[in-house]
Amino acid sequence: MAKIKAAVIFGGTSKEYKLSLASAAAVIRNIPKDKYEVICIGITQKGRWLYFPGNVEDIASGDWEMDPDCTSAIISPDPLHRGIITIENGETSIKRIDVAFPLLMGRKGADGAIQGLLELSGIPYVGCGVLAAAACTDKSHTHMVLDDYNIKTADWQLITPREISRIDERCHEIADKFGFPLIVKPACSGSSVGTTIAENIDQLIASVKIAFINDKKVVVEKYVTGRKLEAAVFGYDNPFSSFIGEILNTDKVYDPTEVNASSGDDLAIPADLPDELQQRIRDTAVKAYKALGCKGLARVDLFLTDDGELLLNKIGTSPGLRNNSVYPKLMEHLGMSQSYLIDKLLEQAIENAERNY
């Protein structure tokens, strides 16, 4: 029986480039080799697309693009091709693909961009579709959808480009409404890029200006203190949540450019919670996943405040998949090894596509 041709797409122009490489290396190491033929497509930090036929360790180290056997490659939007077109010495050839596993993070990756291209190509792919990926990346849209579904989040306000000329006035309005401290986030940046905490009005104005450097919209939230909880949600028609984990070192700041750091290093599974509360949080994670139209996989971050209120923080549709990342560690606690998880994600992506195309 012929192997399934699975394209692993990694890299990209966002600041999470190195994290994407690390996740790709973990996926390639753990993918069942007896079932899948892996086709590697890397995107450099300058945005160049390359077919990479080399060793997985070069992806992990970041040296992959220096491989002399790399060739220019593009995913064809023409479903007749259903694959990648490689270009070498002016000659083109087509490599057919059965399923894609996009492991891009941040802008032009997890925000619906690569998903849109794969939709045009007719290639099945792991994870959320265009709308869900975009809505979960845009924190203002995440808030709006969750508000509509009565899923509690931190109190928030949006500052748009039209309000740049009155930033000082707008910041005073928000400060009068919420008080301090406040957390300021670029609406569509990944990880914690451009995110700062403001303790007073001068810091708030400066933080909003920093956030606007990273995006065209800015979300300001009331700062939340409490326990930081994590859920891994998996599936398409009948998604389910892992047991809830807890990040114990909440003061640690994770740098998206540092591949050796992971919030999974500080994760306790399961969180020390009463059974009834554990189930309520799992149900909330799945409800949010469905509300935003997610499929395949997503990491759901939540807060349990000091006064016992449950607040949803964010949903990551392209979670890290290194062995020590939060998502695979939570799924492993359910008995899903890394290899089994990857196999099922690819398998379900193909099955879902067959129903929709």
C-alpha cells in the first residue's frame, strides 16, 4: 500500500519562526514512518518558499535553508495540481500531496493565510479553517464571539486606527472605566509579542503606542490575577478536552524566539481542582472551541481568578507541538502518545476534507 504523502510546512516570517521549526522537527521525528512519506516545505524569515529534502536535525538547528539541495517551491492554488511545484534550473515539476500539516505560527501562518491557500489548492490540512484561524488570532474578534456565547473573558476595550489621533483621550476613557493595572496587546500578534502591563496612565499611553507598532488594532484588558489553566481540545464533529493543567510559574515570561523555553515545563497535570470544577472548565473549553468554529486542535488558556471566577484568556489554533509543549503533554496524559496524536490529526484532516470537497 502506497504511503500517504504528508507535507509539513514550517518557518515563516513571524517572530515565532524558531518555535515553528522546533514543532516541525518534533512532528517529523514522531510521524509514523510506515504510514506517511514526509515532504518538507520551509518558509524563510524573508518569506522565500523552499522544498527541503534534508535531515530533520537541520530544521531543529535552523540550518535547513543552507542545504544545497533546497529548491524553490510553491503550493499550487490550482486543485488540478493538488501539490507543490518545485522550480530548479528553470525546470518545474509537481509533487502531489495527500495532506498538509501547517506548523506556521503568528501572522501569515496561524491567522488564516496558509489555510486560505490550502483551501484553494484542494489539499486537506490539519487544524482550523480560515475563519476560525483568523478569529482566534484576532483577539478583538475572539472577545466578541465569546461575549456573544456568554463565555466570560477579562473586561476589554478595542482601540482602532481611527482613534490614533486621540490616543491620550482614549486611554483616559479606558483608565476611568477599568482602573489599573491593565494589559495591552496588539490584536493580531502571536505569543506575547508587543504585550505590556500598564500601572498608570503614562504607561498605558506608552504601551498602546508600542502595541500599534506591532499591529493595526490594540486590545486593552483589565489585568487578571489568579491561577493560569490550560486545556487541549481535539477533534472535528465531537471535539473533546483533555484534563485541565495548571501553569505553576505564572511569573515566567516566555520569549517566542527562545526555543528551549516552554510553558509546558511548568505544567501540572491534572490541576488541583474539585472534580465538578475540572469538568466545568473542560466543558467551557469545548464550548469556546465550537463557538469559534475550531477543528482539529487548539490550546485553550483560561484563568481562575482569586475570587473563583473562570475567565477564558485565548485560544491558540497552532499550538506548539514539541515534546515539552503544553498541548502534547496534556494529550499524553489522556494516553495519546506524540506519534498517535500526529497520526490522528492527519487522519481526521483527510476524513474531514473528504466530507467537504
